[in-house]
Amino acid sequence: AAKNNNFYEISTAWKRVQSYRDRVMGMYYEVLVFIYQETAPPGVCPEAAATNNNNSQLNGFGNNKLSGDVGNLSDVTPEAQADGRRLMGSLGKVLIEINALERHGSTLLNNSGRFVPQDAMNDQVKQSAQSLLQVAMELKNLLPGLAIEAATNESDDFDDEDEDVTMDSVRRRLEKEGGGSTWDAISAAAGSILPMLDPPPHKSIFGLDVLRGTVLSRYKGASQLWVRRPAGAGRIDGFHIPASQNWDPASGRNRKAVLYCNPNAGLIEVATGISLASGNCTQVQGSDGEEACWTDYYTQKGYDVYLFNYAGFGRSHGTASTGNTSRAAGCLGTCYRILRGAFVEFKPTPETLRTDAFAFGSHLINELGVDSLILHGESIGGMAAAGAGRGLTNMESTRDKVALLICDRTFANLQAIAQRLVGAWTAPAITSLVPLWNTDVAADFLAATCPKLVAQDHADAIIADSGSLKAGIALWKEVRRETSTKAIGYAMDAPVEYRVADWENV
């Protein structure tokens, strides 16, 4: 911004440019280079950062060097892969020009004073700034084409302000979209359902592979690892994020670790949040000093953190095949994938969630030498953590290695929560539909012999307090201690012991 038409505030703006270069453009560029297995041309990384960086685990932008299997973009379309290469090339040009401007105008850009005279800018600096502006505009014009176009909602037959949508208006809308005939409307409706049964490849380059790379880039020493499921049935995709305090890559792995089990709909690619400003690669901290996620909390307390996706989610799979095969085109290919998914392919169950957590915990103790393991499960992850805690503490070789089991805002069993969310009829319905499912978290939690902790939010909108693990354990200990925990926490009338104790109702 000009002041008195003679001075410009440059140093403050340049600091923002450097931050954006390192934490956004540089991060995405390094992720794409790693995924495409390309070599960055000279001049892309900042020379000063590369020279002053004494940590071999950080790249020239100050982000973590990627390692492991980040991905190969097999879940995106060829067009999206081509978009990724164009984005990588455009980012490289912008980064080169930013570094050239920094090299030619370092005195001007890093001036310790707040204002710098306009005549301090020489012709070389002006030329570098003009070149940067040109490639920056090219990147700006490229970015809108990389986004997925949102579906537009027509309102010819539906009034957004009218809450009364009749069946006749729905029929007219479907007939209009289908070309006028009822049969075409049915075809259009089927076409909208097929993508849910047979999900097509992602149309944007910003899929799980790129997101996975940005997560690993934000944490010093973070890496991807695979853990084999029992009996060789598939593999589990995981992250290892070392502790922030006293982290030294030469000293080997930390013997204190946390295995975090994801909540429902949780993936490791988003478990640490999606802010590119998070992580521990830089010294910049939040203004309030609070951790953004459990990963930040534990790593700052000196624990390594391990995150993983359950089999059937993300890239983790429960069969020998990874599923990354070529897609057959046409109706036959679609029918084949739908039928295979319905009757042949692996399907997650409560037992497979426990198996995955147990397999990963066993790997940490037996293969990586962890001797103080915290199992932390959130929501449905509490079921996985409790199952792993029960299995590990009942084995002689791993019994003393589990330091703590934490079930964080989880349920006593699935039926108890469904009754509070939907209705009492859901408990027998779930039991009838999936009779082999065992979601008795209370039994696993009580059977684990390690130190244990239950956390519950009484105002939780999903895990109702009356159906939570905390309430289930309390009810079992007070009323039904001699019997099993099966069906504990189901919606029911208050036990007679409680009614007798309530003197107002006597």
C-alpha cells in the first residue's frame, strides 16, 4: 500500500508471501512431485531455506520430506491426473519466480524498517516482479478449472420457499428431466442411484492421495506404513507421526506411543484437520496455544501417534486384492462391480474393526518395540480400542505393554444408541438384520486388565448419555453385576432398585 505516493509497505507483505509459498504452494508442489515421481527443476526450492535447514527430514520449504506409499492417483480420472500435472507445472513456475524475486530483491524485501523508498527498486527487481505477476495470473486462471462443478438446482417445479412438495410436482420434475416420459424419468432416477452403488473415479486432483500427502508434509518425521491383517487377509494403511518434543531421527522410534482409533466416518487423511497451517514443522503456533487435534496434543506430550484406516475404508482392505484394478467400461462392467461388491468383496463389521486395532497394536509392540502403548478410541473407535485392549492384555507377551485404554464418547452397544436416536423398535430390528454383529463395548472394556478411562459428554447429540459406555458400566455394576453385559443400556423402565430409592414416587 502506498503512503504519500513515495513509500510502500513491502516487508510485511513479503512475510505473508513467504508463508504462503512454504505452507501452501510449496507443500502442494512437493506432494505432486512425490506422487508423480518427478524431479523438481533447479530454482524451485528457496535457496536460503535449503542452506539453513539443518534437519535432513525437512525439505527446502521447511515441510516434512515424504516417505512411504502416499498414493498413485488410481482413484481419480485420467483428466484429473492431467490436471495435476498442469497444476504441478504452474506451481513450479510461480515458485521459481518467487525465489528469483527474493534473490534479486532481498535487501528491499527484508528491510528491517516498516517503509522502503520507492526508488530502492532497481530494474532487475521490477522485471522479476513482472515475471512473477505473469505466472501468478496463469495459476489463477488454471485453478477454477480444477474444481468440481456444483450441481445446479432448478426451481421450475419446486419453490424453495414452499415446504409443501407434492408427489405430482415430483413426477412432473422427473418427467421434465427425463425428456417427458415416465420411463425416461425412471431411467434418470436410476442414473442418479448408480453412482452410489458403483462410485466412479474422482474427477478432481484433490482426492485422498493429495490430502494424504499434505497431512504427512505437516508433521516432522511423519511417514506412511502398511500393517498386515491376521492370516494375510489384506493390509491396513497407517501414519506414524513422531513426538514433537526432543524428536531425533537418529535415536530411533519412541517407545511411548498412542494408537488412535477413528470415529465413525473418520479417515486418517482428515484426522488431524485439513488446515495447511497446522502441524509441527514450523515454529508458528496458534494464538491461543491450544492443540488443534488429538495428534497435536499427544505429540506435544512426548508420544508418537499412529493413525490407521479400518479395512474397507480409504486404502485399507480386507482381502488379498487392493482393489486398484482397471475399471471395465459399459453396462457389463458396472453390473460386475455392483454384484462383486454385494456378494464377494470384503465388508467391514464390528469384529473386523476390533481385529484391525488389535493387529496394529500388536505390530507396534512386537515389531516396533513400543512398550508403553495408549489405546484411544473415539465414538465407534472406542469399540475398536476396547476390543484391542481386551485382546492385548489377555496375551502374556503384550499384557504389560498397554499403559492405558481410553474410550472417548463411545456407546455401551449399538442398539442402545439407535434406540435413543430413532426409537425403541431399532434394537430388535438391528439384532434381526445383523444377528452376528457383536457391539458389546462394555464387555470388552471390563475384560481389559490395563488402566482404563471412560470419557462422555452428557450433551452429545449422537451418543446419548443414557446409552453411553459410562452409563452402561454404571448400570451393570449397580444392578446386574452377576450377569453379562449383553443388552445393557437398552431403553427400559427404571430398575426397581432405582424406583425404590426415589422416595418422591413411593
